[in-house]
Amino acid sequence: DTVAVYGKKQKENIYELLAMRDDVRVTDNFEWITQYEQAYKLYLARQWKEAIVGFNKAREMKGRKDYPCTLFVYFCKKYMKNPPPIDWDGTTVMKSK
């Protein structure tokens, strides 16, 4: 995600640590990441319904709960009811510290 921290205008990218380099095994399945990235592109394109399907599929592929997927499904549903402003660029603006 990209966030603007409370009280700041500067945007910051945030990332999820998936594994430590030494802990990754050949058998680890990271195919869900491609699905997540496709869903995120749909999210940025304001294609909320399609993004929800994509995030849910990524979560299913991952095989366990996934907070980022769950959060973006929430955002999609929120924006379907109340679309963000025209100049929205996908940045999540934090409302508190």
C-alpha cells in the first residue's frame, strides 16, 4: 500500500515481509503474489468488484488469513458505496497516529 502518515503530506510505500531469505524453501508457493498484484492494479483502476474477486482469490491461494487482502476488500466495498475523489491515487491517508 501507499500511505500518508497522519500530519504528513509525503507518501510512503509499505511492504509485507514474506520470508527471510534463509527461510525460503523451493517448495514455498508464492504464486498468490501475482494474483494479489493483479487485484491491486484493479483496485487502483477503481474496478472494485473485480478487485474484490482478485483479492479473495489471492487469499484463497495463500491458504491462510491475509490481512492485506482482507483490508483491500474492505476498502473496495467502502469505495463502492462512497467513491474516493477524482484525484485519488490509491494512497491511504492515516487519520490518527
